[in-house]
Amino acid sequence: MLTICDTALPRRLSQLVITVKCATFSQSCKSLFSKSGDLFADLLVDDTFVYKTKVCPKTWNPTWNESVSVIASPKSTIQIKVFNHFKLGPDVLIAVAAINLFSILIEHNGVLSKCELRLSLFQGCDYKGSVFVILDKLKICVQSLESESNIFDNLSQVPCSSNRAESTSIQHQSSHHHSVGGYTTVITSGTQRVNGSNLRAEASISNPPRAPINHHDKAFWSALIGSLFGSHKISSRNTLTTVDSTSRAQDVELPDRQRPLNDWTEVDGFWETNNLSTSASLPTSNVTSQNNQIDASLPPGWERRFDKSTQKYYFVNHKCKITQWEDPRERGMDETQPLPPGWEKRYTAQGQRFFIDHNTHTTTLVDPRTGQHAGSLGSMGVPLQYERNFRSKVNYFRACCTNAMLGGQTKLLISRDNLLEDSFQLVSQMSSSGLRRRLSITFLHEEGLDYGGVAREWFYRLSREILNPMFGLFEYTGTDYALQVNPASHVNPNHMTYFRFVGRFIGMALFHGRCIDGGLTLAFYKQILKRKLTLEDLGHTDHSYYQSLIYIRDNSVDECDLDLYFVATYDLLGALHEDELIEGGKDIKVTEENKFDYIRLMVDWRFNRGVTKQTEEIHKGIFEVLNPEWLELFDEREFELLLSGMPEIDVDDWEKNTVYLKYTRSSKQIIWFWKLVRKLDNEHRARLLQFVTGTCHLPLGGFSELTGSGGRQLFCIERTGDEHWLPRSHTCFNRLDLPPYSSYDQLYEKLQMAIEETKGFGQE
């Protein structure tokens, strides 16, 4: 039971990279199970599952060499559980190893840089073997750790609850043993440090904290999300399936806003520390009277503070207990506010926004209207300083989906010739629980077994059918061929049912980690996320309409005598319609005083014209699969990347993350293959990728994060058959069977024929 002292202890949440290298097992394991095992490892931080390695088949000396970035506190416990995988039965836990992170940090003066450890694996009290891990990229101030321990010493003198005697007993035992998932591991003798590459074990002295901290899942994720993003509490009564197959109702802490972080590797638990000490000095001693006036205009419950490390101000919401860089008075400010006289906004070739002050002949990245830094975009299309933060959001979202996935399978038998209607009928009839089970797709009259590849192709091809403007649900916005909801979709009497199906389909793609062939506008994604649409969004959707509103904004309406009223007219299926923007709008003339209200209402009308009910149905469909809170982390660009994957194909990244079977990198067929890929345009590269993997879109991490039936599966080229064969693909394993062709021209001809002419799945 978590006591008051435990909750008061300040947490310092930090990023840690853990590499699980390899493991060795004693003869007792080999005789107990079989002559060879199919081993994989689960990584847990404070009893929370964070990562699963690949399965190493038929060996008792597995080599995984897999790295994962986790968030942990200095007093966290890291567990490595090794399982034997059985195809026809449940996996069997072989042994468990544990790391007391606090003692490792003290031993290494708070710096873990490629720290090599060989940990003893135990099952109960029986020694089973050892696992070799590397801890990296963690730096903590040792003095702060000691001060936290001193604070805890003082707090431990205060009676915490009626269970004090029980708590004392546990504290006495914890200095010798640590309980890991029902197995007791002797930390003092089980943790060893490896010197150099010879892996020579050397016993290390373990210094566990004076009192154990029971890191419940809820408490850990609460502190993690609160520190990284700011949080608000959302009650979730969903029963989630965990790694140990135990179900329990949880209150989930979900991210709300970006927390201002200087460095991800060291994050202070602000709210817990604030509860411990109310005497912390605030950087307000040098605040001028002008700053006091600025602070006085903040909304109730808000406070402005100064971050010494970045020399920037940030804002604290004491009601919701969140922190953020963004000034709450400027939240939701749109581009309808004009720039100051003499200012101009431009973009670089890389999409970087900047501002020109013609009065002083200077340029700046700071928006003169808001004082906010424009920022630059990273490789995934999000601001560079938040790119790592974006990855953490995706990892958290995937963890939510994994925990909510139900057991069993949802089997769909679909005809390729009637793909849309078959899918619509089957998905519409499914319950919400059926949407959260593992998908098993079978195409009619095809023998292919779905280990992931068939489902990827189903999502890809069905998305192209749904978004086809010829079907009437969506339409092109303009010359860029982006797609938006069609206000004339009512020509199909069942269009609302189809939009509910579209929502379910998008929710399934997000839940199961599949990509769709999108092409939707950013405004559509903002509508899905229920974010405020601005004039700038209209510029990406309807440029002529945008230019008209810009002209109204930048010129005097009274002088131009535009004779505008608060009404909007539009043509729908050959008929002219008129909508009042406000009640009695046809009698209210647009003037210089009310033109900004007119622009705001026109933007809202343009995006919601005839599509409000359709968008609501899409919302309902998505949230039958996902919890709405899971998507609150993302903005519209991040949401687009999450749903549609990486837009471009990097051939260098592709070649770097490709493995070969019965070929080598220097084989002439491999050299010809990459020569061919580099000559193809992006469209034909996408078709080649779709032929091999089932989808033409990449996951967020590029080719290094391609997944197969058993987890991460790199692109593979295998030598098969003779030169008279056509290339074949195994989409479940991202594998291309490439025969040993005798010339480049022959390889090009055969590969092109395979991509263009083949269709369907079969079995060897």
C-alpha cells in the first residue's frame, strides 16, 4: 500500500537507454524445458511493461542486442523477464533479473554512459543464468539524489498510516531482497559490473534506498505524464489486459499540454516537490513593475515564472497543475490578427517561418504579435525541439492501445472485387470489443495466412477505395488534390452510416498501428482533434477564398465599399444556397469595426458548411475504438504522421536497414537492385514497397521500424529459385525473394512484371 511518505517523495523522471544484449542459461533450464528454447525478454520499469525483444529461436544463449529508451526515476526498479515462447501454448517465464537504479547511480556518480552490467537471473531462489545489459545516456546530479534521501529521512519520522508496523517490516527486509513479480531476487549479489569487452564479472556493492517505494503503475505514469506534458486526471473504467494477464480498473493520467522542458534527460517533479517544501524561492526578486502589470493580467489561477536554464518565462496553472511555455492569454490566437505596420511573414525553402521588420531592416523568428518563437521543423514534420517529445507521445499512445487490446481474433473474409461493400458490412456489424481484437484478414479464394501483411494490404487498398472522390464521401479541395468531406454526400441515402464506418476504419488503423493512404487536409485532422480552425488553415484548403478574406483584413472595408453582409452564398449541385453567419445577418453590413468578426465567422462557416453531421459520425466511429483522451496528445501534423506514416522514401535509409539471405551486399544482383531503386521515382518506389510489405507508407521511424508477424522485421532480400522465376514477396515478413538474374535488364524486366501484373496471396 502506498503511504503518505511514499507519495511525498520527490520524483526526478529521466530518459534512460537500455540495451538488452544477450543471456546465458545454466544446464538446469535446458533439461527442464528442452534441448533448445525460443527465448525473448520483457523489459519492465517499476512493474510497468515497456518493451519486448524479438524471439531468438532454438538456443539457450540468445543474442538480442536491442535498445529502448525508457523514462525512469532514480529510485526505479528495472526488471528483465525471460520467457520461453511456445507456438501452441502460453509462454513460460524462465527467470527474472532486476536492477536497483538508485545503487547503480550512486556507484557511478550519477552518470550512466554505456554502463555494462551482467545481471543474475533467478526463478524463486534458484539461479538460472545471467543477462548482459547496457545502461546509457542518463545523467543525474548526485547531490540532488542525496538531498532527496535526506528529505525522505525526515518524512519517514512522520506516522503515515495505521499500517506503520507492516511498513517497517517491509523496510527492514528491503535492504536485502527485492521482490520481482513473485520471485525474490538478491540484489546485493545479483548485480555485477562488466569491465571491458571480456565480460569479466566483478561484484558491486548495492546501496538500495533506506525505504522501498512501491511504484504502482498509476503513480509512475501519473508522474511521468505530468512531468513531460502537464496532465489532467481522466477516470478510465476500462479493464486493461496487462503482461501478466491480470485485469484491473485504472485511473489513467493523460497528457494535456506541453510541459516546458530544457532537456529531456532531467525532468524535475515540480508538483511533488512543491508539496514537500513551500519555502522554495521564486525568481521574482528582480521583477520590475512592468512585469508585475503583465502578471496581473493573467487569468485567475495562473502564474508566470522564470526558467534560469533557458532564460525564458513559463506559465503555471495552479488549478489544473500544468506548466507550459505558451502564454494562456495567447492560446488559440489565430492569424486573423494583422501584423504590426511594416512587418511581413515569409517562409524558407525548408518551411521555416520567419518575420521581416522593414522598419528596422531586421529578421526574426519571434512572432511580433505573440512573442512566441516560430521554431523549425524536424525530420518528421514536427518542431525540432519537440521531435523526441513526439516519439514519446507515439510510444505512450501505442502502450495505451496494447493495454486495451482484447484476446482472441476478429476474422474478416473479404472479396477483392467487392472490397468496399464487404468491408463496410462486416466492420459495421462488429461490436466495439471486436474492433479491439487482433485482425485476421482473408481475401476470398486466396490461400494467404494473415501474419500482418494481409492486414496491411487491406488497410492500404480499402483506404484508397473509401477516399476515392468517385464514391462521393470525400472531394478534392483544389489544385493540390487534398481531400475533404463532401458536403454533397447526401446523394447517397446511407452516407451517415458510411461516415460512421470511415470513423471505425480510421480508429482501427490507429489502434492496430497500420497506415492508410491518406491525402486528407490538415483542417480535417484538426476537426477530428476538435481544434480551432484558423484563417491560415483556410489558405491550405481554399486559396481563392483565403485571398478574399486577406484582402478584407488588410484593407479598409468602409473605403472600398464592398457592400458585404453577414451572409454566405454557395453552389451545391447546381442550386444556389444562402446561409446567415449570425441571426439577422442579411441585414447587418460588414464595416471596419466588425470585419474581424466577419472573417472569423466566415472561416467557421467555410469549414463546417454542410459537413457538421458527417464529421460527428466520423468522431463517433473513431471513439468506438479509441479513448478520446489518447488523441489529445497530438496536434494535426503529428496526427497525420501517426495515421499516414512517413511521406517520403529515403533510399539510403532503405539500403542501410536491409538484411540479406544467401546474398551479400557485394552480390551483383544486390548492386543492380539498389541501382534500379535509385532510378525509380517516388511513386514507383512506393509500389515496390507495397509489393513487398503490403503498404506504401513507412512507420514513423522509417525502415528501421518496419514490423512483421513477430514484431520488428527489417526489409529482407533472399536468393531463391533461378533466373526464369519471377520475384515473390512475403508481406508478413517484409521479404523479397529475388532470383539470381544474369543481367540488370533481366532483373528490371522481371521485377517490373511482378509488381505490375501479380495480384493476391498464396502459400508455398
